[in-house]
Amino acid sequence: METWGMSNSPSFRPNYLQVWLAFFRNSLVRSMMFRGHFIIEVLTQTFWISAQLILFEIIYGRVGHIQDWSHYEYFAFLATGMLINGLVEAFFMPNCANFSELIRTGNLDFVLLKPIDTQFLVSFQTVDFAMINQVVISLGILAFSLWKLGAAVTVTSVLMYLLLVAIGVGFFYALMIALASTSIWMGRNQSLYEFWFYLTVFARYPQGFYRQANGGEFLWFTFSFILPILLVVTVPSRVLLEKALDPNPAVIVVAPLMTLLLLFVSRWIFNWSLSHYKSASS
């Protein structure tokens, strides 16, 4: 079984961009075929985002700052978290969640036989266009917040912000594909959505918030420097807003380095899991 996952043929070099564009087009067609479902999902996402904004409007109506975050600075942070979350859920969540179905139905056999990288096929087959709505709204909230703050946005800060957002997306994708790989042994892995929910709950607040209560220092350190869930949202927000990094500027390299490491480890976990896969015909 050592050949599982090594589906590239030496005589065939697929154009990955063309393949992904085909997946993108097919996903769009499927979404438009079920317009009612698509509209309901978009409205649900809009309602959830509106509820979040109203909640913090009420909170900031009582206080001027929460720690060192003003009203619209926090909205810029919130928009960053929504942007990263929306990108991950649009492009990766449906595919990672479907991995267990490929195993359960035996369709993973057909994926493994295709002359293209297996992890690419598993990761990019479907795009959830309803979540693109969250991406657009988050960008709108971010732009509005920066306008209200009168922030001096530069080309350098925008490029750095986009790079850090991409790192955040890569970090959460690596976690997701590693968890999805456990479906090889667990079969129907329902813990993926629960795991993602808890991760997004932690990442919903700036890292400094966790240092205000008993036990908070432990959470702050664990989710900043061991599994930097907090950094991948907080750091790009602080860079764009030109706020000092906590605890010092060197923290900006933690998330990129940990993301690269996690991408490598998740790739190894994925291939190692496939080497233990028993096909539906065996």
C-alpha cells in the first residue's frame, strides 16, 4: 500500500490552475442550481455577522476601550477573523469534511487512481460560494473601520496584511487537513466541525484578552506560541492598524514559522494516513 497518494504519472504533468478553475466553475454551477439553499445560507451568514456587530456595538456603547482596543480597532480585528474564517470555510472546510464520505463510500479509490496529487484533489474539489458572502462583508467592515479610524493605510501595510492573512488561512487549513486524515481510522469523522467551532471561538478575541483572568496566562501562552491560533488573527490586525505587537515585535515571525512547520507535518500525516488506507475492494 506504499503507492497510495503517489498518483502523479511521470509522463503526465497536470495544470493545477486549470484543474482548480474547473472545480471553481463546477461549484458555481452547482450553487446556482440550488438558488434557494444558497440564498438561505447567505442570509444566515449575514444574520450571524450582524448579531456579532450589534453585540459589540452594545459593549462599546458602555466602554471606550477593551484593553488597548478601541471601538473601530476591534471591528477591524473582528473583520480580519471573519475574513480568514470565511476563506477557510469557503475553500477548504467542505472538502475536508467530505473526506470521510470518500472513505466510507469507497470513492477515495477513484481519487487515488487519478494522475494528480491526491491531497490537492481532496482539498480543492468544492467551493462553498455562500461563504464568499462572509469574505465580502468582512472586507466591507474592515474598510469602514479603517475609514472611521482615519488610519493611514500604505501599500506596504496592505501587502503585509494580505500576506499575514494568507498565513492564517494556511495555518487553519493545515490543522483541518491533519484532523480530516484521522478519518482513515475513525470512518465518519464528525468532530471536524466541532473542532473548527472551538478554534474560531478562541480566535474571536485578541490574544491580550486572555491575560485578564486566572488561567488566562496559560491560554495566552499555549495559543500564542505552541498552537498560535491567537496570533494568526491578532498580528495582521495590529500590523494594519500600526499597533505595537504583544509582547514584542519579534512575535511577527512566530505564526509564519509555525504555519510552515504545520503545513509540512500535515502533509506527512496525510500521506502516512493514506499509506494505511485499505481500499473498498480489499
